[in-house]
Amino acid sequence: MSLLYISIANRLLTYLNILVFQGFILFGVTFLTLNKISTVNLILIMLETIVFKAVAVPWFINYVIKRNGITREAEPYLPNFVSLIIVTFITVATIILSSSIKDVNLDKTFFVVALSTIFTGLYLIVTRKKIITHVIGYIIIENGVFVLSLAVGNEMPMLVNLGIMLDIFASVLILGVFFNRIGDLLKDPDIDHLRILKD
Amino acid sequence: MIGIFLIGAFVISGWLLYNRSGFVNYTLLAIFMALLVIFGFYEFNHINIKELEFFKPDAIGVLLLVALCVVAVPVIIHGYRYIEVHNVDETPKSRGLFFGSMVLLISSCSVVYLSSHIAVTWIFIEITTLSASALIYHHRNLRALEGVWKYVFICAISITFVYIGILFLSLSLKDAGIDDMSFESLYANASKLNPFWLKLSFLFIFTGFTAKLGLVPMYTAGIDAKDKAPAPAGALLASILMNAGFVSIYRMYAVMSHTSLQQWANTVMIVAGLLSIFVATVYMTRIKNIKRMFAYSGIEHMGLVILGLAAGGIGVYASILHIVLHTLIKPSLFLQYNQVYWVYQSKSIYDVGDYFKYNKVGAIVIFLGFISATAMPPSGLFISEFLIFQSLFEAHNILILITVLILLTMIIWGFGSNIFKLLFIPPLSIDETKIPKISSWESLSQFILLGLAVYLAYNPPMIFVNLIQDAVKLIS
């Protein structure tokens, strides 16, 4: 649902609220599915989903938006209606795709959600004009990857867990730091300014 | 030894970041170089002995590690020259950051070569992204920012792709009832893996690592990076970092080669390789920026390497030889480019010319580098390219072979017309009084690297051939 909503949402603030919402959903889902995990692991996952995904990242993006005085419009290249149709199409396509897969080790529902989230994230990156929406699209992809790792294994080995932590750590750190810098150098952060390097 | 090396490298890198004294800075660099060479020497003598559970210096890893040592030492020395002599606006802070990230990049690349576990490879590839982005952003201007932003974003997405690929790989492992994700267990149990998930996983991992190797689809980030990074850093990005991508893809392909999916993987790689050569041709025939031209030449060579790998037979041997020789040749072009920039203060082909007049020794390096990079006969790459063509011929890929040959001819034309403009045709307007005198010693390291490439190709020592043959054995 939240994916459909983000495809038509116009204001950046709505995007952030959706991120928060997704963070909580992720926590709920993990909590319900991982019933045989240790307390330490649970705390780690809770830290990651609630504190990190639902609070810290949206807060940070909000801070960047305020600091750089980014306008609230999301400025998509395509009209919202088309976006809505495309995202619906992505979801339907992944459902069809996953119904053709037969595998006992795979949780179908999660697989559908994960794939559609990843593709919607990619779609968002391609069709939005602002750099900050690219970052948001990337974080949505990350959420999709998180769900995918749930789909792949219920016991969730420590390695996968560690991988996600590292993934988020590096991506947000890098994206965040550089976005701060971009804001300093460019008063109007549109990707149109980042078109000098080409052949 | 890997543990000692890693701890040492991290300590040195961290110390460099916070240290402000020039003397300490360069002492640390000297210590690091010594450590690196000792490390390379040690691993060379301890092939195939597992260390710290996740690392195993096998033939391909050791081969690339030794190549890294050979390249890294001159690059660090030129980095020192770059910072000290010709950059007036350097501060102790920016210098520390530059060398700190350079040390981090070199050491994480060398660990990637030796890692025998896909997750460890993934973690250190991520560290290379981090350190490379600090190097690209060295000049702190708008264009460097654009380059680093694109690099970071594309690398972040491709590293996520690799992660998705690893998840799929773990699915396919689980179907086979294995939970050990080291490459050794993957090779041993390859035939038991679920083919559907393995296919998906290879596709994602391959796409992800193309950002480092420099192939279609993710090659774009690397071009901007090599253009905007200072030339010594560009030399690293164009050689050892590409090798890190290569070794990861090579290991994954080795897993595929033990299954029935090898043919399918070959098709994927041929498509990627051919498209890369095509893209390189398109840009190299019309490009006006010398540094970017070198970067696109790297894309072309990586396309050839992956074609050789996919063709199989003698092609696998040729592609490993090709990547080692490319590691020696490309940095020498980038290092020499630095002097070109000191002379003309411009990257555009319109502002340069008559380089023979202003820096005779350097011009000879550019000329020899051009011959080497386009694989004309005295060049070492001639041997490996010839073997790659032979393998394509033997694999009955005649149509691909003809296409590649036509594209390569166009590349030589584009590359050559720019290089000869740089070397012989006088520039339109130039203030000759401002041109600095460049010492011939600056070109020494490039002569050594280029000469080494010729030597290794035409008179390879037995041990070098044996290492490559051992590396080829990974692929059945």
C-alpha cells in the first residue's frame, strides 16, 4: 500500500512519513516471523528497524531538507496517474513471477513484497528530479532488501544481520554526508546541476 | 600475516587521518610500503595456506597481489610528489585524508584478492567504495562533488545488488543443504546447487561487481571517478580496483563453471563484454578529455578480458595475463598524465599539443603507453589479445570476433588521433613562459612499469606462467 501511495505523493514530507511507516511495518513483520531468536538478536533488529529506519533516517533527511531549504514539491518527471499504474503493474508482475517459483525454503508473501519494493525504489530513482528523492528511493530499496532477507531465511543468520547493518551504515553515512556537502555548494539541489560531467 | 597486515594498515590509515605533521606522515607511508611489500612476499611464499578462516591466498589472488605491490609503490611516491610539489592549496588535513584513504584503498583491495568467502569480499569491496570516494573528492569543487556523488550512488546500488545476489545464493545453498558460503565449499558442491537461484544470484552479483570492474551496465561511475580523482588516485582506480572487481567476478564464474549453467553464464558475459567494447568505441572516437579517454580505454580492455573468460580454453589464460599486464600499463599512462597536466593546466585535447617540445622523456612515455594500450606488437597486451582472439575463433564465435576487431580498429583510430595531436601538433595558443621544467626522473617509474609489461609477455618467468596456470585450474 505504502508503495502505491509514494508513487503519487507530491510532498517530500509525505515521503518521510511513509519511510517511518515502513520502518514500523518492518519491525512488526520481523517480530512476528522470527519467533525463535535470541534476545540480543531481537534488540539488534529492533534497533535497526525502529530506531534507525523509522526515526533516525527520516529525521536526518528532514534536517537536510530544512537546512538546505529544499522546496516541498517532489517534481516527478511523469504524472502521478502514470506512476500509480506503473507501480501497480510492478506489484502484479512480481506476484505472477513468484507464483511461478516453487521452492520450500522461500516465503512467497515476503518475496513478493520484497521484489516489488526493490523495483519501486528503482522506479522512484529514475523518475524523480531531486537528489533527496533519489536518496529516499535508495532507502526504499534497502527496506526491500531487508524484507528479502526475511523471505530467504527465517532463522536469519548473524551474517545476514551484520550485512544489513553495514549496508545501512555505509549507505546513509555516505549519502548523508555528501548530501550535506551538496547542499552547501548548490543552493538549489536538482540533478540538473549535476550534469557537467559527460562526454 | 593477513591479520598483522590488516591491523597495521588500519592503524597507519587512521594515524594518517589525524596526523598533521609532514614528517610523521611520510614516515608512516614508508612503513606502509614496507609492510605491503613484506605482505606480498610472504603470501607469495605461502600459497594455498588458509589464514584466519576467511582468507586463502590462491594463485589468482597472489598474482594480483604481487601486481598490486608493483603498482602501489610508484603510485604512493607519485602521490607524494603530487601533494608536495605542484599543489599549493594543500593543507595538512587534506594531505592526511588523501594518504589515509589511499592506504585504506590499497589494503582493502589486497584483502579482496585473498578473501575466500563471498561475504568478506563484499565487506571489503564496500570499504573500497568508501576510501575511493574520499580520494575522488580530494579537490572539493563542484565537479569533484558531482563525480563523487555519482560514484557513491551507483556503487551503493550495485553493492546492494551484490547483497541481493548473496541472499539468492544462500537460498540455493539451503536447497542443497549446505550453509558454508566460502568459495571452496561452493566449488565443491556446485553441482548440487539449485540452478534457478544460482542463475539469479550470478546475474545480480555480476551486475553489482561491474561497477568495480568497469563493464556495462555499471561502468559510468568509474569513468567520472577516474576523471575527477587526482591522477595518482586515478591510477589506482584504473588498475587495482578494477582487479578487485575482476577477482570477485572470476571466483563467482568459477562456481558457475562447475555447473551445467556455464553456457548460460558465458552468454551473459559475452553480451556484457561486447557492449562494453562498443560503448568504449563510441566514446573514444569522439572524446576530447584525455583523462576520460584513458578511463574508457580501461572499459575496452575489461570487455576483452571478460570475452576471453567467456570464450574459455586458452582465453581464460589470456584474460588473466591481460589483466595483469593492464594493471602495469594503465597506471603508467595516468601517472604520466599528471605531468601533461602540469605542462598545459588543461585536460582538453584542444589546449594541448607538441608535447615532445615541452617534455621529451614524458612524450616518449605517452607514445610507448599508447602503443602498449592499443596492443600493437611490441606491447605485452598484443600477446594476450591475440590469445583472446584465438580463443574466440576456437569457440566458433566468428561473428563476435569480427565485430570486436572492427571496434578495436576504430578505438585505435580515436585513441591515436588524440595522442598524436597531443604529441606532435602545436597547440593553438600557449604561453610558453609559464610552462614548468619537468625532471626526467618523474618518468622513470612509468618506463619500469611499461618495460615490465613487455618482459612478462615475451619472456615470462616460469613461476609467473605456473601461477596463471594454477589460477586457470579454478575454472573447469
